[in-house]
Amino acid sequence: EAQVTQNPRYLITVTGKKLTVTCSQNMNHEYMSWYRQDPGLGLRQIYYSMNVEVTDKGDVPEGYKVSRKEKRNFPLILESPSPNQTSLYFCASSPHGAAQPQHFGDGTRLSIL
Amino acid sequence: RKEVEQDPGPFNVPEGATVAFNCTYSNSASQSFFWYRQDCRKEPKLLMSVYSSGNEDGRFTAQLNRASQYISLLIRDSKLSDSATYLCVVNQNAGKSTFGDGTTLTVKP
């Protein structure tokens, strides 16, 4: 089954404790992207990757890091999480960029205390 | 001003009604456009791509007006199952993707 898999689905943690949210897709897509969604708002793009070893900032990259060492994986790293990073996070992928429809993971609910 | 702005919701309509949403964008160089549907903070799912020539899929019609810089979504004969949040997406280049804040639709019996 074609899918985008995020882990964990839910996480409650404390300020300053480094965490990684993993994202993996099995569709051989070149493009992957991370978004956060806060109440009453649409999705805001954090980082995106056009292909392996190519990453770019989205609209809200501060406090986040990403890497794209393999085509299928695009982890989101919070080196020193803060409460304002409490949010619902989505990973997405598409065959060749944002001009094509994106397939989304189920989401990760992060709470940072 | 936001790059992408959607009609403020919520829209509450009876079953069978026709409802239309608009979404305006500020960057005239925007290249691609979509409508997604999101249920109760679950993952967004593609509803339709949007083209200048228009795009129809059953009860749903999407239009793009480049001159006025807006996209629209028309839902005819609304069903209870159409209740959701509808997100417009505007892409400025190959990688950057901007979502609207969403419009909530509730279809009532």
C-alpha cells in the first residue's frame, strides 16, 4: 500500500529535550515536505526537499532541522524543543515537487511542556 | 496581507444546497493550485487540482482566475458527508507550498 508513515503519532515531552519525528514514504517520491498546523490555521511549511541531499526552508523553519540522506526518509529534528513548537505536524510527499498533489502522513501531535 | 486568503467560515448549509468557496492569492507568479479536504484535524486529502480551463469531478467544480488571482470551489447538491474543512493550496515554485487557513463546511439534514 502506498503510504507516508510518521512516527511517533503522539508525543509529550519537555522543553529542551531533543526529539526526532520520522517520516518515510514507499512511493519513490522525489519531493518531501514538513508542515505544522495550529488551531484555526492552515498548514505552514517548515522545510521541504526536492530530492536526496537537497533541502530548503519553508515559511517557518526556525527551531527545526531536517535531513534527506535517502529518498524514502525525511526526519524532522527539534534540537531544543520549546512550548511554542507544540503543534500537529504533517509530512507529505509527491513525485516531483509541490506542483503535483501531495500525499500526507497521518500526523504527529507534539506537546512540549 | 497573507499570501493566501480563504473565505472566512463557517458555512452551514442544508442538504442539497449549492455552496461556493473562494481563495485569493497575492503572488501573480504562482504556478499550481489545489483544493484539499481535511476531516477533524486528520491528514489533508486531495480533492481537486485547479486549472485555468476549470475542472469538474461529479458534484465538485474548481476554477482558476489568474487575472483576478483567485481560485474557487463549487459544491452542488451538498451531502452530509461533505462536512469538512476545505483548504486551498497555492504553490509559488517547485518546492514552496502555501495553504489557506481553511473554510469549515457543515451540511445539515
